[in-house]
Amino acid sequence: MGDPRSRKRSIVMFSGIAVLIVSLFTAMVCGTANTGFADLYNVFVNPQNTESYRILYHIRIPRVLTCMFAGINLAIAGCILQGVLKNPLADPGIIGVSAGAGLAAMIVMIIFPQYTAIVPIVAFIGAMAATMFLFVLAWENGIQPLKLILAGVAVSAFFAGGMTCLMVFFSDKIQGTVNWMAGGFSGASWKHVTMILPYTVIGLLGTTVGCRYLNALQLGDDVAKSLGTRVETARFLLVTLAALLAASAVSVAGMLTFVGLIVPHMMRLVVGSDFNYLLPSSAVFGGILLIIADTVARTAFEPIEVPVGVFMSFIGAPFFLYLLKRGMQKR
């Protein structure tokens, strides 16, 4: 007989992949316009220039794919950061990535509105600049988890202050930034799919290598070094990968929160702390969570569409408080 734990983990992974596929195609046909699986089948097999084809191909399919890739990237980023920082409450927002992207995007949308088409690219550049700023502050003969967290709080506060200044000085122009700041996939197109897909591929490939180093880091620096792990280099590369993935998601979806916190923690309760299983399962269920959340957010209150970032906040905030309370009770 096989190991029961391995069998359970395999069941979770295969079940997750099945649910991801079902939720992916179901989300594509759900919406205000009346479309079905037959219409979706025709898009791929027998494309015709019908209204259903235009709705599915130009609006629904790219939106759902962008949503899935963003969920995968945020979940992997959160899982990596929780492993590197050894903190189950870590989230991509803790290292200032979201704030850096938000400030860069707001500068373009408010001061240079004629260039709003390049907001995703500018947001990505802002997120990576925040990451570099973080490393400059946190680096002292290597990266220590506590210093990284404190530097992340400082970087996030700095860029958040910049966003507040823009809101104060350009209060008459901030309306156009509200939806992006709330986070969502309204208006997502094939351009956004092609923008985020390469980073998702990088993230999935990175999990195959990174899980070994994350497992080593959980044993402590001394043990990890005795196993041949270059601890500081591993931390630097893992945090860079997490920032890259989070930046790609923020650049296409805006200021999404809690995905990187909720998914890795839930999967840790199911598959355990072995990153060989935790990273890939987090990726799968991150995609599922964001697809379902976005579908509910855009269909539950038709014809009004709630930004998925707001929806995730209503889910994530109570979950965060639950984790915090449980952690305090264990002391």
C-alpha cells in the first residue's frame, strides 16, 4: 500500500485541476449575455462572426484567462513569501509591490491620462522599482526575514504616502483611478493575457526549482547551509521571483489583495508544509479562487459589476482576523 499522505496529496492535486478546468469553462459562459457551452465549443471548433462569438472571444475568454493567470501568480508569490519570511500571514502586499505599482499607475492615469494604454506596463515597472528599493533597504550581508518585513512595511508606507499626495493635489482627477485601485478584470483583453502569461510560465517553472530551497530554509539557516544551500542567494532569488509574479498580476488586475494570503494557508492545512506539494497546489487553487470570485463579483448583482478586489476584501479580511486570533491563542 502507498503512503496515505501522498495519496491524499495526489487526490487534492488532481481534484484541483479538474475543478480548475470546470470553473474555467463555466466562467466563460456565465454573464449577462445568454451564451452556452455549445457557443463556447463553436468558438474553438467552428468560429463564426456571431454575437455570441464576439462576446466569448473578445470579452469573456481573455478575461477569465487573465483572471486565472493572476490568481496563479499571486498564490505562488504568497506561498514563496510565507516560506522565505517564515510567516503564515505574509502576502505580496507586505513587500510593497502593490503600493509601488499603484503609485506608478496613478501617476500615469492622473498626470498623463493620454497614456492610459500603457498603465499595465508602467504598473509593472513601478512594482519592480519598489522591489529594488526593498532590497536596498533590507540588504546587510544578506537578507534576513525580519529586516525584509520591516523594510517592506517602510516601502509600502512610502509609496502609499505618494498615492495619498496625488489624491490630495489632484482630487478632481482621481475618479478614473478608482476602479483600478479597487482591483478587477473589467476590460481585460488578449493583450493582458499575452502580458501576464510569460510570467505565469516563469512562476510555474520556478516552483519546480524553488520548492527544494524553500524546504531547506524551513530547517534553519545552519542546517540549510550544511545541506549545500546558499541561503542568502536563495532568499534573494525567491523574493525576486515572488515580486515578479505579484507585479505581473497587479499590472493587469490592479490592487488585488488577500489571494496570496488565503490560498497558501488553506492549502497548508490540506497538503502540509512540504513545498513540493504546497507550491503547485497553491497555484491551482489560486486560479480557482480568483476565477470563482470574479464570476460571482460580475454576475451576483447584475447589471452592476462589483470589482473583484472589493469582493476579495470581504472574504480575506475575516480570514486574516481568524488567522491572527488563532495565532494569539496558541501563545
